[in-house]
Amino acid sequence: MSGDPDIAGSDGADATAARRRMNSAASNAILLHLAAVHRTNPQAETSGLELQRMFGLDAAAVRLVATQLAAAGFVEWDPLLTNVWLRITDAGLAVAERQAGDGHIL
């Protein structure tokens, strides 16, 4: 068992809660980044590879976050493409702008 309280009990509820916290942090960071990109260029799309490099995530983590953000209506993307390209929606932009200073979005 790990000494890190966020991942202690990796076979139970503690591990599930830790994964949710990590996923939520990644979702928040990506949504805030997409909002910043949008402010620079409203038509811009951000690649999954850029997000991997920027946030130290693997491809599966980026795809999972993209899926969740799209399901919430916060981003547009084509899940059938091999390469992930995300664009923030008006709903995602509103959430990011409203919560940017709060430290949590989702």
C-alpha cells in the first residue's frame, strides 16, 4: 500500500476517489487552457499531443478527459479520429470563465 493518502487502499473506494480527484484536476486544467486558447483565437483547436506534453498526461488520460468534457457539452471533438483535437464550446467557455478564479470547475 502506498504512503500517499490519495492512493492508499488501491483496491477500494480510496483509489476510486483518488482517480476522480486526479481526473477532475486534469479536466479543470484542460478546460482552463482551452479557454485561454479561445481568448487568443476563437477558431483554434488544441491537439491531444499538446495537452499530453503540457500537463504530463498519457494519450489515454487525454482521451478520457476529452470524452468527459464532450459529454458535459464543454468541448467539441471527433472521437473517431486517431488524433484528438479539442475546441471549447460556449458552455465550456462560460464554465471556465465563471470558475477560473475559484480553483475548481467540475
